[in-house]
Amino acid sequence: MRLSSPVSIARDSAAASRGRIGYRSWRDRFFYFLFAASVLIGVLGLVTLLTTIVVDAWGWLDWQFITSYASRRPERAGIFAPLIGTTWVILTTAALTIPLGVGTAVYLEEFAGRSRFSRLVQLNIANLAGVPSIVYGILGLGIFVTLMDLGRSVLTGGLTLTLLVLPIVIIATQESIRAVPPSYRDAAFAMGATRWQVIKTIVLPQAIPGIMSGVILALSRAIGEAAPILMISGIVFITSVPTSPGDSFTVLPLQILNWVTQPQADFQSIAAAAILALLIMLLSMNAVAIWIRNRFQGERVE
């Protein structure tokens, strides 16, 4: 029986080690390029889509287009009514969603404990976050329009979209509250603060950046929804703007949907202009929310 010398054993071990290192290096490079290509494909798709919209909307998005009502003639059509209607609906949705979502999350995290009832509520909230938006439209039509007799109004639209995005705000707020270090609570309790004082002065200010991130996601989804609004409103051609929560309305996604179904090429161009206006409105709204989040985040760091 021939015994291997220590030198040959060391040589074989070094060769095997180099092989493993080479395989790991090749695998790391493969996944790096795979993930980079995935990001690049998504970015290129987004840039292509935005470029197409801007090119199609060029020359149509002007002050006359913003201040005009819908028309059967493309050169006279505008987005004034759906723009004001979208603003009303989003403000109503925000006014309902933020206090309800934050309040529910605070109760579940700080007061409800880990009972069977709270676990059941948590399970249902998680399930509701994945329900298709058209289901909320049918629910809004059956409850708010028919049962509660609110009509096809701004309030009905706000309530329906509140049901749609409420789980997003609740889940984001819960995660933000859980991220607050327990030592902060303990220190406040040690100084004699009540539970509500701890929540009001310690927990919520620390959680606001995360809460605002959830609000951004929720309102970004709500502003682009067409299916639930189509179920409860269905109005596209309207020559007046809502002045109260009880007025009828239309929104930009519905108007865009109506224009893209028209055969004339000019309607495709004004639909692109309306999409661009909706994007500008969405980015402006998100910029305000991000500014609020960053302001509180800076105060928390200090």
C-alpha cells in the first residue's frame, strides 16, 4: 500500500480549494449579472414607456387642456372635471385612511395583546390586502350606494378606496411601531408616563417615517384605481366639478380609459397627456409625503 506524502496531500488540498473558490466566484458573477440584467430590463421598460407617453402627449398638455371639460372633439377636450374629482377623492381617502389605519394599528400593537381575537383580526387584514380591487368596487356599490343610500358621490368613492388601501396603512404602521426600540417605552414608563403618553410622545413620533411610507404606497395605489370607481360611479362625460362630498364625480383613470378606447388617433394623444398629468399629480403628492417623512426622520436621528 502506497502512502501519500504530506507534500502531495497539501497539493491536492490546494487544488481542491482553488476549484471551490473558482466555482463560487463564477456563481457570484453569474447571479450578479442575472440580477443586474433584471434591473436593467425593468428600468429600460419604464424609460421606454415614459418616453412613449411624453412623445405622444407633446403639444397637448397645456393650460387649455387642464382647464377644459371633456368633449367629443379632441382639440377641445380637457381634464378639468376628472382632475378636480381625483383631488376630491384622494383627499377624502387620505382623511379617512390615515386616522383609521393608524388607530387600528396602535390598538392592535399596544392595547389588544396577543389574544385569539387579535390574531384573527391580523389574519383578516393580511388577507384583505390581496383582494382584487374590483371586489371592493362591488362592495362599495352594494353597501355605500345601495344600502346606505349615499349615491354615486365623492364620499362613496373615498369610502370605497379607503377599504381598498386601509390594510396597507395598517400593516405598514404595525411594522413601524414594532421597530421602535422597547427601551424607549421602558424609559418613559420608568419616568411615570401613562401608556397613552408613551404612545403619543414616544412611539408615534418614532414611527412616523415608516407610517408615511405606507401612506405613500396606499395613496399611490388609490389614485390610479379605475375598476372600483367604475363600479360605483361610471361617469366619464361630466361638465361640472364636485364642490362637496355629496356631488357626483369622475376621475382621471376613468377619463383615460374612455379616451384610449376611441378609434381616433388624437384621442390616444390626449389620453397620453392625461396620463402625464396623473403622473405629475402622483409625484407631487409623493414628494410632500416624502418631505414629511424625512423631516421626522431627521428629528428622530437628532
